[in-house]
Amino acid sequence: MGEHSAEDDSATKGRAGTIATPRPVTYITWTALALMTVSSVASLRPAPTMAVYGLACVFLYVLPAILFLIPTSLVSAELASGWSGGVYRWVTEGISPNMGFAAAWHQFAMTIFYYPTLLSFVASTLAYVIDPDLASNGVFTAVVIIVVYWSGVLLALRGGIGVIAKLASSGVLIGTLIPGALLVLLGIIYLLQGNPSAAPMTGGHLLPAWTGIASVVLIVSNFGAYSGMEMNAVHVNELKEPAKQFPRAMFVAVALVLVILILPPLAISWVVPSDQISLTAGVMQAIEVVFAHFGLQWLVPLIGLAIVIASLAGFMTWLSGPSRSLLLVARDGGYLPPYLQKTNKAGVQQNILVVQGWVTTVLALLFALVPAVSNAYWIFMTITTSVYLLVYLWLFIAAYRLRKIAPDHPRGYRAPALPLLCAVGFLSSIAAIAISFVPPSQFGSGSPWVFVAIVGGGILLLGLIIPAALIAFRKPSWHLPVETEGEKA
């Protein structure tokens, strides 16, 4: 993969070797970039997880924002402004091609457990549209996960992902911002009417109560909540003044993301006691209680349907991205067997999606077999976060090495104090992965060793064993052209 810089855009080669007409540069405003970042990161899905901590959720969101979100955003901006191609290219240039593949694999592998957690949230929310008692029914949750995933695959194979992706931004507004704002607004009115908060809101509760390390282990989920910030760094060269505007956009985005992530959990903690909050259905629990208090329970199914639509739009946009990237990376370096590189006439990576679908089906069945749905949800969410955090380990190492080995390479933006940012981000990611092995207090009476075995096994299998095996056993015959008939890279 050749180097790319801002100068390369002045003239590009066509397929026949002729000089293509230069395309005018289309700039975006820093405020637009900030809002794009907010829409890709902020979600109501993690709200119940943090609501169990009440006022302490403020600390548990702000701390990882400082230690992880800001370093990731600024470091990714420098990499994106100097090297096109995303994480695979950055890690390939900064470490090695094999580690570049490992990073691309980790981005994809994260979705294996991400889909069951996202779709379990869809199932519990949909239950409040049909029958709230179904929210804690593992069989219902499993059926929804399986049906929705395979429906998404069928739509994707027909080339329908692009249509759904265009609805994603509207879904964020309809299914995230509006329901979240309504929940917070009515929650505030609920308190102003003299109703007591279910969780203490005094200064002494700003920090989580210390009852052992398990009392704060849920902080690892907040690193996962911030994952994906590096994706918007690719737009850094579309700003007129990247050095000034990108940091401004990121700090505004961080502030807005914190507001969206913190206020809904607080609203939930005001109306639902912590020992009654479901990790999958907590949002709808709070909406039902608050709306019923104001005689608006007729709106609950509509709000639930809006959240479901937003989640499905997000699911469809995620369904294609990581698996598509893995396909192109695999063809570039011959890292996957030809069977998994096969595409259909629409150019969709059909076999990757199908194989992932069978794994998702097996995981969904765990929701029907594990006694508490919330336990399975937390296990999957922990594995998802930890596997994705591996990507950031390689990203921070690559950024540090590229500053050393390619100091004069053109960059539209240079992160301030990059060695410090890389060190803080790297150590924070390591700490979060380590914490993920400690069962949270919400895990209940389940054996901690079972939790450690499942989480550790998932991370080991997806994070090390599979990518190492693919690298070790790849063959020259696995190297296929990046473009095939019916497909555009």
C-alpha cells in the first residue's frame, strides 16, 4: 500500500494510466465534525449499566474520557492526517503488516460479541412495546437476536445496507436524542415535584462506594462506550485549519458526549432503585415509571419503537463496515481462506457474514440458557470491550513509532505531547482489560471463576489464537485480487 499525503490529491492516476481531473476539495466545518463524532459515539444503550452507580456515574464517565477518549481522539487525528487507510494502514506502517492484520481482525472480532449485546438491548426494548414481562425472558431475547441478525444479513446480501445507513443519522435523533431528552426533562420535573430520588444525590456519593474492586469494575464498559472515536479522525484533512479546528471539534464533542451519556443514567437512577435496574431493559424501565407518573404511559410503546429503530439502523451500519474492512485487508495480504473471501454479485462479503451469523446464533442461545439475562449481557459486553481495546494498544504503539521512524512524513495535524498521550492511552487500555476479569457486583451469586474463564477464554480465542493461526497457516493461494467482478474496493 503506497503512501498518501495531501499533495497526492493534486493529481491522481485513472485506471488506464491517464491523469484524472483534480477534484475540488470539499471542506467541512469543525462543528459538523463534532456532531458527526457525537452521533457515532453517544447512545442510550449503556445508560442502565451506569445508572446503578447513581451520581457516581459522573466520575465513572469523566475519568475514562480524560484517560482514554481524549488521547485516542488526538492521536488518531495525527495518524489519519498522514496515512490513509485506517487502523490497518497505521499499524502496518508503524509496527508490521501482520500486526496490521491483527488490528483489523480485532476490530471485526469485537462485533462477534457486540451484536448479541446490541440486539439484546433491542429485544428488551421491543418487549415494552409488546409485553414488558418479556424483557427478562431469555428465550424471547434469543429469538429476537437470531431473527434480527439473519434478517439483516439477507438485506445486506441484496445490497440494502447503503439504504439503511442513510437512515442512521435520523435514527440517532429519533431514537436517542429525543427519548433521552424527554427522560431527563421529565425526570427533573419529577424531582422538582418533591418526589425523592431513588439514588442519593449528595456530594458524598460523587465517588462509587468502595466494597472491593468489584464495586468499580463497570468502568471498563465506559471505555467501550467511547470506542470508535478513531473512525471520525479520517475527516481531519477536510478541515480548513486542522491544527486549530480538530482539537476544538474533539473537545466540544467530548463535552456533548459526556452530557448525553451522563444525564440519562442519572435520570434512571432517580426513579428506579439500583437493585431493580436491568442492564438490558433499564432505559425502558425508567421511561415507563416516569411517563406513567405524568399520565403519559401511552407514549411508552412509541418511545420504545423509536429506540428500536435507532438501534436497528446502528446495527445495519455496523454489519457491513468491520467485515468489509476485514475482507479487503485479507485480500491485500492473503490472511483469510478463499472461502471467507467470497462475495456475491453485489460485492457483499457473504461467507464472512454467514459464518459470523452461526456464531451469533450460538451466543444468542446462551441468553435462553443462562439463568439471568443480565449476566450473559455483561459477559458479552466485557469481551466486546476488551477485544476492541486491543486495537488501541496497537494504535498507540504505532503512533509513537511513526513519530520516531517517520518524523518528516507529511501530517496535516500533529498531536501535542504525543508520547505522553500514547503512554496514558496505552496504560489506560491495559488497566481496563485487566479490570474486565473481575466479576461486577451485578453478576450476583455466580461463580467468579466461571466469569473469569468465559471472559478470559473469549479474549484469548478472539484476540490471540485465531489471528495467530490465520497468520501462521496462510498460503500463497489465499492472496486474491482486491477487486473482483461485481465489486468495488
